[in-house]
Amino acid sequence: MYKVEITNNNKYELELDRANVVVGSGGTVVPVWGTIIGDITQQKDLQEELTGIKESIPDLTQVNEDIANLESVKANKSEIPDVTGLATKEDLKSRVTMSYLGANYYKKAEIDKKLDAITSGEADLSNYYTKEETYSRKEIDEMMPTQEWTDI
């Protein structure tokens, strides 16, 4: 069994059970096994292994057909589902940490900056909670049901 994948520089990598061969566009595959010193008849297991690998390499016509068909088996843009309405990583992160830093909410630093900009008169803080009006972390923890996280 084999599979063909595109690699860098318009080369295709042919992955076999026990050998990798790089095929350039056009040309032929000439396997080079290296130099074996000694009588090859004494090394039957090696010869059988090399022969098996060589015989498992498909012919060039089959490789070219598989390369030509690569585009048809890959998903094209129209097949990828639209995910624009789903929660983003930042949305999920803010829900886990119980905070939100969206455009409709002020960060602490932004509030501090607005308060520091007031040079005279009294600031209307009626829209802000005071420390006495907010729950402590312990109180919130006691009110929250226990959450068990699982890997998806």
C-alpha cells in the first residue's frame, strides 16, 4: 500500500510500507540501494527485503494518475462549513475566566483613566458598583455549581 502527498518545491513524496521515494515532476524513478560487499547469495534476507521494496513501488503511470487526482480528493473551499456564527477562542476564554473584554465593556484601566481625567466637580458614579455592592470571590464560588471539565 502507498500514498502520495505533495511536498516542497513541486515534488511529491511517495510513502511505502518500508521505503520513501521522492519523485520530481517528470522523469523516472531509479532506486539506488547502495553498495553491498560480499556474495549476495549469502545475504538472502537482505536481497528478499530489497526485492520486496522494489516490487512495492508502483509504476510511474499510476503515480502520475494519483498525483493528478490529488486535487479531487482534497476539500475545496465550498465544502468547508461556515463557522462565522460560532464562538471564537476569545469568547470561550472569557467565559471560562468569567471576564469579558469586548468592545461594549470597559477594562479597569479604561475606567481609571476616565476617572483620572476628571479635574473638578464630582464624578457621577451611580452606574458603577461599589465594593460593598459586589460579591467576594468566596461568595461567588459558593453560589456557583461545581463544574467538571471534560476533554472534547
